[in-house]
Amino acid sequence: MLPPLPLEGGQVECALFGSHLRPMVKPTDRDLVDRARQGDQRAFGELVRRHQPRIFRLAAHMLRDNAEAEDVTQETFVRAYQALARFDGRSEPYTWFYRIGVNLSLNRIRARKSSRTSQSSDDPRMAAVLAEVRPAGGVDPAGSASRAQLYRALCDGIDTLSDSLRTTLILVCVDGRSHEEASAILGAPEGTIAWRVHEARRKLKEFLESRGFDTEGDPS
């Protein structure tokens, strides 16, 4: 009879079958990039699975259109795959994907402005907040409507920001990237990232006040 093995995962196999076995280690993004460079398509597929949701969320917040965000997400990974040989490894692969996604999204926004085409009214940001504020038992419908109005105004305010302020705000305050990560993605010093976040918040506060919202006590 085998003695009790207070071990987990791959350690159990090592105890049973010998110390020459080691737990399987999840490959890093850099490992997967190296394998993809050698022609391992499954490795690149794993990179897509890991980072596709984040890239889509970023594009959706920038473009306010799920269909366009899907197109940008797909194009991001197509371009990354085509440029694998040029990835220099000075940054993490995910920041590289983000950079491509940001640039593609900004290109679409600029094309809209030049052609004066408006984006879809199906704003994914509003879909999320409306799901949160949908009246339920014990919830004040008037309060929910007020929150929805505030969030709609906030989305409109974000759209008035410059490309650099909007992109930085979305990366840091919506997507949750640190100043260090945003710096790597956008190629700007961390001090610049901090200033952009502060400036974007200040402008948003002014925008909301111009729409009649009380922002007293909100951070600027």
C-alpha cells in the first residue's frame, strides 16, 4: 500500500513515479512567441485565446461598436502573426498586441471623422451599465434611470477627449492597466501617463458639470 501523499498536481506523479518527472509548467507568452516563430500554429492559437478577450474589450470601449471591435480584434492578431519575425522581445507580447489594437482602433476613429460616418448606436459600454441598473426588487427605477443618464453622459464626454487622453483613460481607468503597463503600450513615460489620466478626469468633470450633473466631491 502506498503511503499518504499530501501533494498536489504534478507533485503526485513525481512522488509515485520518480523525481525525474516534473509538473508541467504553463508556457509563458514569450515561450509561445518563440514556438510560433518556428511554425507552431497551435502556440500562436494559445496566444490568441489568452489575449483576445482583452483586445476586444479595449477596441469596444474605444470604438463603441461591437462589430467594428470584432474586426479590429481579428486584424490585430493577423498583423501580429504576419510580423512575428519582427517582434524584438523588448516588451511583453501582450503589450505588443495592445499597441496594434490601439493603433487599429485609432485608425478607424480617424477614418470615421474624415468620412463623417457615425458609429453604431449600440454602445457596448452602455449595454454593460444598463444591465447593472435594470430595475429589480427593491431597486428604485428613478435612481437606475439617473445612473444610466449619468453613464451615457460620461460616455459622450469620453468621446470628446483627444485620442491620446481617451486611449490612456480607457487603458488605465476602464481596462485596469497600470501606469507602467500603459507606458509600455503607448510608448510614453509614466509621468506623461499620469498627467493624461489627471487631465482626462478634469475634462470629464467639466463636461459633466456643463450637462448639469453635480460632481462635487468627485476626484478630478
